[in-house]
Amino acid sequence: MFDAEALIIALTVFVLAIFIGYEVITKVPPTLHTPLMSGSNAISGIVIVGALLVAGQADGIAGQILGAVAVGLGMINVVGGFMVTDRMLKMFRRSGDKR
Amino acid sequence: MSTDAIFHLNITNAAYIVAAILFIVGLKQLGSPATARNGNRMSALAMLVAIVATVVGNDIASWEFILAGAIVGSAIGAFSARKVAMTSMPQLVAIFNGFGGAASAVVAAAALIKLIDDGADIAQDVSITIMASVIVGGVTLTGSFIAYGKLQGIVPTRPILLPIRNVINVALLIGMIASTVWLVIDPSMTAFMIAGAIALALGILVVIPIGGADMPVVIALLNSYSGIAGAATGFVLGNTVLIIAGSLVGASGLILTRIMTKAMNRSLANVMLGGFGVEDGAASAGSDDDRPVTSIQPEDAAMMLAYAQSVIFVPGYGLAVAQAQHQVRELADLLKEKGISVRYAIHPVAGRMPGHMNVLLAEANVPYDELKDLDEINGEFQRTDVAVVIGANDVTNPSARTDKSSPIYGMPILNVDQAQSVIMMKRGMSSGFAGVQNELFFLDKTQMLFGDAKDSVEKITAEVKDL
């Protein structure tokens, strides 16, 4: 998995991503904070990638079941999160917009 | 490694970079309501790219379990996303946070089982990140479920303070450090399970002392944790897209947490130590205030509104509880037809989570450009004829500016008291969450309209129509 060099690279990615996240997200207006939360919730479902990796590489039945459970939990976040965010954002309209 | 494997690996990593870019651009588009929906779709596309790249780029040994998990998870997610009422959005987000945390913890468990089975030496950084992943994931899981219970009213919303909670918390923290050291020295499932159990207990203990009114902060913080847990899992697996996406969520949750604590005039430490609102009963005893207030009927309110040139509605959570959003919007439409300027002043803590009130009003077809936040609207009150406060209390209390002894002193408030006149819709004279009397009630310019908000607004609307 990791050697020292790879760890440094991973930490670099981590720190830079935090900075980008901070810059981008402070610009989200208060009106959209709830969709931001549910949307970022969906993004935290990215852990499904990890779930797929461990489930796919598991040798024993225990690993496979745990992997499948993680895939299921991740999918709830991903599918539910993006869908409910879309449902909310669909409701936001400007004055004069007809729907 | 065959050339074929290297090729696959490169394609996968390239796809991960594309996914990371799409996530960032998608979040950037959330910066405006006009582009937000597209931004959300971009994030969803990013997720699809990441998932497909993972499946294609790795030898997945068995499909049956994975497919079963994916189908069940998608079905539950889709069902809850369609069914949830907008008022229950905080509960949904809380539960989803919990699932996200659980997924990270479970992935860490599976990764550790695999490492132990392979019998290879486990590097220290790997065992530490495995522990980080299970600890943050475990705390997020139970903490979110308690937050859900409090929001839903299953768990008592009042702060629950165990007598020796500090001792217990310290003992749990020591246990957590000890089991982490154990796992690093001698990787075993036992150490992992102990850490996991401690994390689950800690999640409960950290959230139960926090009062229901502080749940918006807790949800934002747990949102951040679910991201951080994901990033930790990224370190375990050496996977950059997990680290990037997890960090983005972690940053987002932290920013929202800070916004909410600022709006509540509290420090994060103060919220997390809990107990806020315990003395509510004692404090509200002081609200047997016999100073006179002016009370009016819906007909009078209708007159005031119909002859105004500008009106600001100040909704609080009481509006959502009374389910009066649609009635308020109807009244606003009617006033706009008469050429009256109508806006809504939204305090950050108006709902049960950041931005909640905006969603509730958007659902009632209120255009988002009429929704103004604290900074935008506060200078406007003095040029406004009538401010109508519906189900909001503490966030309009002028004592927050002047009375140093008040528990809400320093809290940013809406300058409702600067409007030419104020209509305050309320059920009775009770005080708000902070347990302090609202000085706004006793101003000469303030008219109290007692009764159910939905009922009152309907009556006002009918009266305005007849004028």
C-alpha cells in the first residue's frame, strides 16, 4: 500500500484538496447551504470506491460480506444524496420564472 | 505486473483525475442557484466516472455480493430521497451522514481482514489510518443516529447529562489511544473491534448532552466527519479520489459548522460541551413579564400591510411547524400585486439545518431572489414600513446588541426593531430557545398578533383581498 514517498504525496493531495474545498465552498450562498450539505453528503459516498476495492479483492466470505455491506451503505449516500439534492434544487426559481 | 495491468492502472488514475475535477467544478457551480442543479449533476457524473473506473480498472473477483449491496443501497437511497418531506431534510442528512461513516468503518474492517489474512507486515501508517477510519466512521455513525433521534423526537431533545460523563469520556479516549497503539504493534482484529466499540460509544456520549436547538451545528460537524472518514479510508487504500472527495466534504462541513456557531454566538467547544438550554425552565420563569404589549387582530394587520410600501417577512422555524409557508407566499403575492415591495429576511439559524428555511420557502414557490440573508437585509429594515415576524424569536431580540448580561448578547440578529412598525405573530408570550424575554415585544411600534400562524395569515390574506 504505502511507502514513505507515497504517504507524502497522499498528504499533499489531502492538504491541497482541503484548500480548494475551502475556497470553493465559502462562495456558496446561504440560500444553498442545505443542498450543499446533502450534495456533499452524496460526495462522501465516494467511499464506495474503497468498498468496491475491498469487496472485489476479498478472499474470504467475511471480507466479501463486509465489502457488500459497505457498497450498500455507500450507494444509499450516493443515490439518495444526489437525488434529494436535485429534488431541492429543482424548486429554486427566480421571480418571474414560470414552471 | 503485466503491461496490461499497468495500462489499466493508468486509465483508472486518469479517470480519477477527471472525477476529482468534476467534483470541484460541480461544487463551484453550487455558488449560484442558477447553475446549482447542473453542478449537482456534474458531481453525480464524477461519482459515476469514479465507480466505473474502479470496477473496470481492478480485478473484481466476485460480483454477486457487490451487486446485491449496490441494488439494495440504491433502492433505499432512491426511496428515501423521493419520500422525505422538506421539513425532515435535517433527519435525512443526519441518517445519510451516519451511513457514510459506517461505510468507512466497514471498509477499514475489510481492509484489515485482508491484510491479516495475507500475513504480510502491516506498515505503521496503514494501521494508523485504518484506526482513524474506523474511529471517525464509528463516531459519525452513532452520533448521527442520536442526532436523527433528537430531531425526530425519538430521543429526548433536552440535553442528557450523565453525572460522570467527563470521566467516562476521558476513559474512552485513553482506551482508544491504547487500542490504536496495540494495533500498530500487533495487528489483530481484537484491537480493531475494541477501538470500533469505543468509537460507537463515544458517538453516543458526544451527542446526547447537546440540546435539540444545537442540532444544526452537530449535523454540520458530522457531515464534515463523514468526509474526513472517507479521506482516511483513502489513505488506507492509497486512493487519491477518495482523499480528494473526502477532503472537499470535510472542508464543507467545517465551514458550515463555523457559520452556524457564529450565527448562534457560541463557540464550537461550548456547543460540544453541551448542556445549553438546561436552565430553560428557570429562565423562562422570569418571563412572567407584566409590562404591557399592544395586541392586534388580523383585520388591523391587513390594513397595515395593504397600505405599506415595503414589507419584510421574517420567518422562523415556527412558520415551518405551522406549515404556513404557502399561505405566507399567497399573502406576499397579493401584496406584490398591489405594488408593495416584499422580501424575506432569513437568519442562518431560522431552520433546523443551515439553509433549511430557504428550501422550505423555495418549496412554497417563493423566488430565491426575494430571500435575503442577514448582511443583505439588515440595512434595509429602517427603510421598511412593516416587518412581519412569523415564528421567530431570539434572532429578533434587540437585547443581543445592548444587554451585556443577556445570554444572547453578541449574537447577530435581524434588525427588525428598526422597521417603522412590526407585526409579531406568536402563539403566546413564551420566550425562545435561549429562555430570554424578547424586548421587541414591548416596543411601541410592535403589534402582537396572537394565534396559529397559518390561521392568522389566511385571515389577513382574506382581509387584504376585500380591501
